Amino acid sequence: MQTERPSDDTGARIWGGTTLTERREARRAGLLDAALDLIGESGAAGVTMRAVCRRAGLTDRYFYESFAGRDELLDVLYRQVAEEFLGPMTAFAVADDPSRDRALSELLVDKVLDDPRKSRLFLVEPYSSTGLGQTTIAVMPAFTRLLQDHLFAHIADPVRRRLAAVAMASGNAGVFSAWLNGSLRATRDQMTDHLVATITAYRALYRP
């Protein structure tokens, strides 16, 4: 029979070849992935503590080991997914290079298509899930700041710079949301063409 080897660090105790901390992290990751699966199938409305535990094969005891409740789980999950989208968005904004507009637009479209579960959480659920409202409000400024500080740095008036960034970020988020929920029928190439046209138009805003 295997027993845990005592250690001064409780999290470092070994059982079955893994530490307590590693097992907790694995359970937490399993719960988050289970929630993503449920979102992909039926949206955030399908994410409940019981449904997540059932999908992950864990008891509620382990759910509350990681999260205070459903809203905290969704908050953590949304922030993780948003961080993944921030990478290609950063490349897009910081480049501010017309010769790269198409390549970067394709990168963004491919990111949206890469994992439908994550894209639904990030781009569709904020419009339909009240549980994500405050999280979305807290996260989105990071994306508008990217556009504001890089893509629209040429706009001298800070109010106009902010207007351009918020309009572009929210407008494209709405377009992607409609595309993903099926109310906007467009091909990948059409979405890419739209992004290129959009960035060209916005880049010309307020120029002398």
C-alpha cells in the first residue's frame, strides 16, 4: 500500500508519483476543461457546479477546493482565454504596418477558429451570460489600450484616440460574435477581407 512521504512542505508530499500541489493543479485544470466543454455544447448557461463535476469525474469537494462557486470558475476561465487572445491582438496592434495587415488578420481569424469552445466563451457568451458581465468589463480595456497606444498612436487628441480604439474593438468583437453564433454567414476569406478593410479605414481616421 502506498503512503505519502511526509515533508516540511505539505504541497510536496508524494502520492502515486505526484505531489499534493500537482494533484490539486490537475483537478483544477480538469474542472476548467470540463467547463469549456459544457460551454462549447450549450453555452455558459450549461455550466453548473454539478455539471462540471460530473464532466470532470470529480466530487463537489474538489470543485470547492479550487473555486468559491460557478461565477469564480467562469471568471478564471474567461481571463485565461482572454490572455490567449491577447497575443495575436498584440502582434496586430503593435505592428501598425499596412504590409502585414492581411497576414495579421488571417492570424486573428485562425485564432477564432482554433478552439470553438474558447471563442464562444470569449466572443459570444459576454452578450448572453450575465455571469460574465463584470469580468468582461474588467478584461476588455487591455484590448482597447493596445489599439489606442499602438494602432492609433498617430491621433493626437486622447478622446478621439480612445473613441477609435473602443469603436474598433467592440465592432470587431460584435462581428466575430455574430459569425460564431451563426447569424452572420461569411467565409474565412470574407472575414479576413473585412478585417483588412476595417483596419485600413480606421488607420485613416483623424489624419491631417
